[in-house]
Amino acid sequence: MSKEIALVLMSHGNFAKAAIESAELIVGKQTNFETLSIFTVDNVSHLKQELQEKIASLDTQSGLIFLTDILGGTPMNLASHLLTKENIWG
């Protein structure tokens, strides 16, 4: 079992992807994380499916943390229904 907690960084626009890329410039390549960028043209049902696929690709045995850009925004709302599961934090 990995002791590394998985991370999903979600944002409106490209902020999440750019933040991870910037962090990797400083601390080097990271593993066990995903990003989800949300745009106004995106379909919520498609985004939910994409989020589930990204989570499935992670090692979440030690837990999963969601970081979102705006409390109450679409990224947080997409993740919030998963917060009742064990080892998942928002």
C-alpha cells in the first residue's frame, strides 16, 4: 500500500494544469495526481465521467484530496458528492 495521498486539482480554465506545471518546475516531477480543467462549454455529465476516470487512475488507498479554485464553484460541486466516501477529503 502506498503512503502517498492522491490529489485531484480542479479549476475553471487552465489554472489547475498550470499550477501543477509550475510546482513541478520547483520540486520536480510528481506522481499520483490528476488535474481537471473546466470550461463554460463543458457538459456536467461528461465532467463527472471524466472525474471518475481520473480518480480510477490514481492510487487512493492512502486517501484522496480534492483542491478546487472556488468554494461552491463547479469544480467543488463535482467533487462534493464523493466527500462522503472513506479516505476522501476536500
